[in-house]
Amino acid sequence: MSVGRRAWVMALATATASFGLLVPSATAGERAWGGCDPGDICVYNGLDGQGDVCAWDGNDIDWWTEDGSGSSKWVCKWAQSWDPRPGKVKSIWNRGNDDGSPTSVKFYFNNNYRDYYACAYGAKNGKPGFKGNTGPDAGVKLQSHKWVSSC
């Protein structure tokens, strides 16, 4: 899959956010989360993996704009502040590969990795990465993310 691929899907999952580390609940649903390929980090504008999704297999310094440098060549349109659709990230699925490369993903409220929000842990020792909601609230406005070796 190319960096920044966007797909629109419906899906289901449950989780909680705590102390800047996203932690799934034991009741996380296992329906197929179409549009989130292995190796991708996917964010959804609906709770429980529902709604529109944006997916990446690399870092992105600014989800809202294209900068021409290759660091931010894809736009997550529904996450833009001016978009009339719900622009908050309400659920996340980290399908990063457990292959020795960075598998966890740090999320930031602003572009250029500013104002840290939380980290979605990645796959490790055969266990899957984070799959669930950003928290019990109505979601969060996020604008950039970076793959890291651990949360």
C-alpha cells in the first residue's frame, strides 16, 4: 500500500485511553476492518472503528496539507479543521508489522510532531497492535504521527 492511502470503511472495536498510552479493552470486536492493510496505521472518525478512515504506512508531519517534500504528500480530508464532516479521530488500528522496524505510533495534536497526544503500541512477539477507541470522549483533533520503536 502506498503511503497515505485513504479508504472509506465501516468496522468495530472498543478501548480506553490512559496516560498518553492507548490501551484496548478485553471486549474489542474482531470484525474485518477493511481499508487498513498490514503495515498501516489507520484512524477513523467514528467510534468503534466506524466511519471514514485515513491510512498510512509511514510518518506524516501534517495530515491537513500537502507540502511537496514527500513528508506530507497525502491529505486526510475529514481530519482537516474546516471539513464539515466529523473531523475528530475516534478510533485507531495499528497494523504495523512485527518485523524489527518501528511498529508503535505516536500521535500529535499539531503538525510537525508538536504537542504529543498518545501512543498506539505496535505488534510484538506475535501479539497484534492497538485496535480501539481514543477514549470515552467525543474524539480528538490530531494532525501528525510518527512511527517509533516503542511507546
